[in-house]
Amino acid sequence: MEQKPAKKMFLQIVKQLRELIMEQRIQPGDKLPSERVLCERLNASRSSVREALRSLELLGLIESRHGGGTFLADVGGHQLVEILSSFILREEKSQKDVHATREMHEREAIRIICAEKELRNLPIWDSLFAQIELQQEVKRAAILRECVIAAGNRLSLKIWIQLHAYSMTSLKDRVTVSEKEALQILIKSMQMGYTEEAIEAYNEWIGQI
């Protein structure tokens, strides 16, 4: 099966769901096509479809029932899909706004971490620092996700997941050697509570990718 670019998969799945809702008049609470069906229609891998569906579920557009499948959300699901789709389908014209908004959430998460001793001392930072130092495979998005998660704002996390899903940057790629210094300064600055230095290192890193 030919793989479509991962960064496009979320957009295509949302578009497909929107079309199904409109054409088949799917109502809140109705069952959506299975992962297998979506894979066939999108010519996509099961893992890509599953990741996109998880993102939609976090936003509240769909809900999964154990052993029962995936359903359109009961509360305002139709309008949510319509609104989200109308924005996403304009993404080629909105990329600068997408990036800027995503980066706002990332910077704010870094500021929160720097300000809270408990967050600065989380073991994940030492683990990430060591992985980068040893040049192990670390995805860029994984580092940013950990920052947003650590900040503890669930709404911000939901928004970040969606922005990342249709962002055209290479966040899904692994960290390269050239990014090592900026990233390690970012992590150490967060651990020491040096907000300005952390934001400066973040800006330098993002500028590289």
C-alpha cells in the first residue's frame, strides 16, 4: 500500500468524515466507518488512521466505545466537524497562522515549566537530555509534546495536538546532530528555571527546523 505523507493524513481523514456525515446524513451517536474501511478509502496504513482518529477523539468530535466502534460525538458533533473541516481545508493559506499558534502554546508551556519547581524536576528532562546526547532516535514532536503535557493545561494540549496534526513542519522527523546544542540548552534552562534562556534556545531550535 502506497503511503501518503503523514502530515496530510489527518486532513484527509477529517475531509472523508465530513463527506460521510453530509452524504449519509450521519447523526450524533451514529456509528462511523471502521478503521479498515477508512484505510481502504484513504489508501493509508492502519497506524496513520488510528493516530488521526485519536486526535479527533481528543477534540471531542468522535468517541470510541470499547468493542463497539467509533461514533459521531453526541454533543454538537456535526457542527464541530463542519467548523473544523472548513478551517483545515484552507490550511494551505493558513500555514503561518498554524505555526505561530502552535509555537505560542509551546512557548507558554516552557514558561510554565520554568516557573514551577515540581515541573522542572520531572525525570523526563534528564531522560530526553541523555537520549539527545547519545544521539538516540528522538522525534521532535515528542519533545514538544512532553513540554505541553507537563504544563498541565488539557485544553492547550488538545489544541496543540490538532495544530501539530496539520502542521506542515517536519516535527515528525527525528532530532539531528545540528539541533543537539540548542535542544540541550533548552532542556537545561528549563530545569534551572531560566525562562529567557529557555525561550531563546527554543526559538533557535525552531528556526533550524
